[in-house]
Amino acid sequence: MSETFAVVNCSQLVTLAGAHRPRTGGDLRQLAIIEDGAMLVRGDTIEAAGRRREIESLINNDCEVIDAGRRVVMPGFVDAHTHPVFAGIRANEFEQRASGATYREIAARGGGIRSTVRTTRNASLADLVKSGKRYAEWFLRSGTTTIEAKSGYGLTLEDELKILRAIKQLNEETPLHYVPTFLGAHDVPSEYRSRRQTYVSLVVNEMLPRVAQEQLAEYCDVFCEQDVFTNDESWEILSAARCHGLGLRVHADQLSLSGGAKLAAELNAATADHLEHTDVTGIAALKAAKVQPVLLPGSVYALGSNDYPAAREMIEAGLAVVLATDFNPGSSPTPSMPMILSLACTQMKMTPAEAIIAATINAAYSLARGDQIGSLEKGKRADFVIHEPSDYRELAYFFGIEHPWRVYASGKLVCQKPDR
């Protein structure tokens, strides 16, 4: 491919151009669509986006022209909550839940997170990178070009470092962009069940300093839940993480109204994630602190629950909502953002436009990358997707299929379907 190329003949160029901030309220429906749009890319950067005739006037003999074929062109999805490095699968637990067992019952029997911890501890770095590359292809085929990637399936110093090193290697060796998050406080490992504070101290005094020293993470996350890490324990870990220069994210109010949303607000975290049980007080606290909610309907669906987050109430309260897959081997084994868009529309009553903004520009801002990705504007990285449909609403309407025709990351074609 030429260093400079133009994408023309777009039925809808969904630019998401607008205010340089996360979108809230009515702005959540403003996609800034250019009908019969086109885009000029130079190297890994967007040079211009506009109407076809405007862009064609900029094309010279050295510029390659890509015909979008009257398809939708939009930014690559930004998946702001994933767990993409692990060993083994938990199809047996999927079968148990289909037979009536609950997530908590399975976890109490030694399943759940601790099951994946056992297999991941036994895996080598090379093993984790190999499986991670398989999942990276899944994300790209679904139109995702950036993911936030959590550790959390090691729960020892060396195993957490191993996972973060795998994430770093995947970022270097795949076209997918990774934003690393340290989640040593994903669960209390079995060997520390009767010594909870000893494990918290391990996270604070040994894991966090090493992670920071080796610059292996940008964020720290904690699973804040009474059965996992209490509010006080979460506060201790997150406060220490901030002292090491890490941004904060919180698994909040997933299984119960534990106060996680309020904690995220008190700590001015970047995000509060899950929020299935957050009430109006928690929503108000997030709004006051400008914490972005990251909603994960895929995990609600996969666990057979009906406790979807109150997306409409959050939007009406003025929150900059984000959507993500929560890709993981237990509670949300999907990398498909189009599936998440569909769930957001059907189960949380978000509009297709709101869902797209939540999965692109708002997600980018939640990762402190809103000035780099998430919209198709001059100067931003050329991460974009040519989707087969001609109308953006079809991405959520036709669910369970892969919509991307071609996927570009940093201006390079990284995935494509064969022409029929």
C-alpha cells in the first residue's frame, strides 16, 4: 500500500467529530456523519476527512485510492475493559450455569477466577502470547483496534508480571493496540483466604512497586465487592497505586450494591466499571466526580442475569457512558463489540448512535486517548473500519455476525474479508 491513500465512495463516513471531550447528553447522538464521504490518510495519520469531491481534489498520482463501495466507514472500536491474557477456558462452568448453578456458587466451589488463575500460573509467557494472538485476531475481525488489557489471573508477583509482560509483547507483535492495567486485586487467591490482609499488603508493597518500576501498566483496577475486596481494602490498594503514578479503574457494584461507585467517585477514578447494581446515589456521585461509567452488558447476558446497568438513567444524569466487552474466559467470553452494541440497544435502551459513541470516542477518553483515537479527524491515528453495511444502524440491528469488510490500524490494512 502507498504511504498516502484515500478512502472514497463511503455511504456514511461516521467521523464522530465534535467537542474535544467525552460526549454527554444530546451530544451522545451526534455522529457527525458525512454522506458520500471520503478520507485521506498519510502514513499512520488521518490527513483529512470530508465530502468526496473535497478529498478527491487533494489526490495526486502517488496516492492510492480505495473504493469503499458505498459502505459505512467509522473509527475502530475502542474496547475499554478486557481480560485478554489467560490460559484455559471455562466451558464446563458455562454448562453448569446452563443447568442452574450461579456464578457465586461456582466460585465458592473453587471455580470462577481462581480456576483460570490455576491454569494461567502453569502457562509460560510464550503460551500466553500464543493464545493472546489468537484473541487479538478476534478483536480485529470484530472491528476493534484498541483494547484496555487487564492482568489479574496470576495473583502472585511473578505471575502478574508474566501477564503484563505478555500484554506488552502482544502490543509490540500484533496490530491491535493495548492499554495495560494491573489487576492484582482481581480476587484473593486460595492460599491467602485466611490471610486477606497479607495478600493486600503483597499487592501494595511488592506487586505495585515492581509494576511501576518496570512501567508495565498505565492503570490499576480493583474488584471492589464484599466477597472479593472490601471498600477499605480497595481504598488502600488504589491509593497506593495513585502514589505510583497509575490511573485508577474500579470493578464496582457488579454483584451487589457494595458502594464501589461511590468509592470510585471519592478517589476520582478514571472509570467505574460494571455498575449493575448502582443506585441513584451512586450515579450522582459519579456525575459529581466526572467518573466515566463503563457498562458491560455482555457479562450480564453470559451469566443469564437480567440486572443490566441503568444506562438511560446514567445518560439522563449527564454521564459520559462507555461500552466494553469485558472479554474474559468466565463471565463474558466475547470480543465482539457489535454484539455489545446490540445488547446495549435491546436491553439497556440506548440508541444505535449512543452505543457507537460509547464504544469509540467516549471509550478513548476513558483511556486518556481521546486526542489520538476514537474519531476520524485530521491528526488522529488512522484506526478505522470499512463495514459491509451502508447504514451505521445495521451494526447493532444485524447481530451475531462480523460486519467489518476491511480493518485498518495505524494506517495499515490488518484484516479483510475476501471479495465475493
